[in-house]
Amino acid sequence: AKREAAPRPPCFGRSLSRRNGDGDGDGAGLRPDEVAYGAALAACASSSRWREALGILDDMRADGVPAGVVCYTSAMSALGGAGRPSEALSLLERMKVDGVRPNARTYVGAIRACGRGGAWEEALRLLRTMSSRDGGGVRPNAYCYNAAIDACGRSGMWMPATGLLREMESRAHMAGSVRPDLVSYNAALRALDQAGRWEEALALLGRMQDELESGTCFPPPRPDVRSYGAAIGACGRAGHWEEAASLIEIMETNDFIPLPDVICYNAAIAACERASPPQWERALSLLRKMDRSPQRGIEPDVVSYNTVISSCARAGRRDKVLALLREMKGNGRARPDVVSYNAAISACSGSA
């Protein structure tokens, strides 16, 4: 049977104003005001429905309802969530034409839109120009910097990302300056993870821990499980499985460091799988550690199993591959998927 196309979501603005002058229903003659439009825009922002958000702004203009900074910022948040850089930049220009001054939250949405859309240079430009007269004279806050660091990291630009963090650190002692928080450090660590810069990631993680313990005036925040997960990921991407596994051991044994979660374990297992030759025994050992940690709410997922299966397949350990596949089918926690079966077929055919 022919499947019908999904209906286009209704435009909230048209729905709000449809009854104006119709004479039917209790709402006859009522016009939506900025509050009603703002509520609809907030709903769009929370679900990244950018097309509907821009449509509502058009409806407001058509209905003669002025859009303030709150409405524009909600629309910008929708663009940020959806990663729509060109539309975000156009919306900033539209605000300028309409005489609406953006605020820091507006710029956070615009910078996120650029970052998630791969336009990291535009994200940096917005951060640098937002405080100018042409940019509205808006002082960037930590959220703006964090969004810009994340934008650089998503595009693999680890040097600008860590440069922004150093900029925040160097100005932390100045009055009215923006101090980096845990989000700032983790965004920089994710940038290093994406680029496989394992030495820099370990150095930054170590500096966070050392300066925290040294009692400096403006110490960095205590690393959390995401901080360690990013450092483990960086080691894995660079093929340094020993360092990745070592970080897991440190997290398991040091009372002052958070215990590893599934993401950390999976990153370390992936590091063992990427190694040449693949470190299948260490990968399997990490999987078993997860098996022994149910009291911490840690159980291996399908990614954990598939990565270990891939490691065993690459090492020619057909027996381990089939045993793990049977285990997945029997334990009910991580059901095998197409990746699991493909790895098993590859191992059995000798093409792993």
C-alpha cells in the first residue's frame, strides 16, 4: 500500500490567529498577543522546530504583533538545537533591522547553530564581535564561551578550542571577567578527544587535578566522569590503548576520582579494538569488569559487546566471537544487532 506523506506540522501562529473575525467559537475576535506567540515559540525552542519558529515570527509581523528579544531568542534557540547557521545569522540581521537588541542568550543560540552546523569560524566571529557596537554591545558570558569551545571541537579544531579555554583562565582573576567552569573544561577535552590529541587531553586532565589540590586562587573545577571519558576517548582514537586502560584502573581504585561509567568503559574497549594488533584479551577483560559491577548500575550494552566481538574477530578468535554472540542472545541485556552478526559472519569467513 502506498504510504502517505506525514502531514506538515501546523504553524502555531496561524492556529492562534485563525479565529480572528471568523465569528465561530468562544475565541471569536481575539488576537494572539506577544505572550501567546512567545509560548508557542518556547515550545518550538524546546524541540528545535526551527521552521515553525521562523514561521511564527513571520505571522507576528503579518498580524502587527511586535516581536521582542524573548521571542527572537526562542527562535534562535530552535535554530541552535537544529544546527542552522545561515538562518541564525539571517535572524541576527533581522533583529538589527527591527531594532531589537540581542542578549547573551540570543548569541548562545546563534553560536550553537554555527557549531552544530559545522561553521566554527562563524561561531568564533560571533563571540569576538558580539560586544562591539554593531553586535549590540553584549558582553560574552561563560555560556557564550562554552558554546564557542564546543563549536570548535565539533569541527575537530582543537587549537582554537583550547585557546579559548586558556583565554578564560588567563582572565579569571580580573574583575567582571568570565571564569571557566566544568562545562568549559569538558568542552575542551571533547575537542581533544575528537582530534585524538591524547597527550594534550591527559595534560589538561592532570592540570585540573593538580591545580585543584594545590590550592591556587582560581583552581579549575574537579574533573567528573565526562572529563575522564573524553581523555580515554582521545587515547583510544590515537591508538594508545595502554593509557586508556590505565585511566580506567585509576578511576576504579582512587577514592577521589569518579568511578567509570559505561561510556568510559566503551571508550577503553574501543581503544583496545583499534590497537594493532587488536588487544582482544584486554577488551574482554574490560567487558568482564562491567559484568562484575551491577551494584553500580553498570552493565555492558550492545556497543560494549560489538566492540569486543570486533576485536576478537580481527584477532581471528572465532571461538570467542561465537561465545560472545551466544552470551548476548542468552543474557537479555544486550540483544545482538546487525553489527554483531556481521562481525560474527566476518570472523567465520576468515575475512576479519
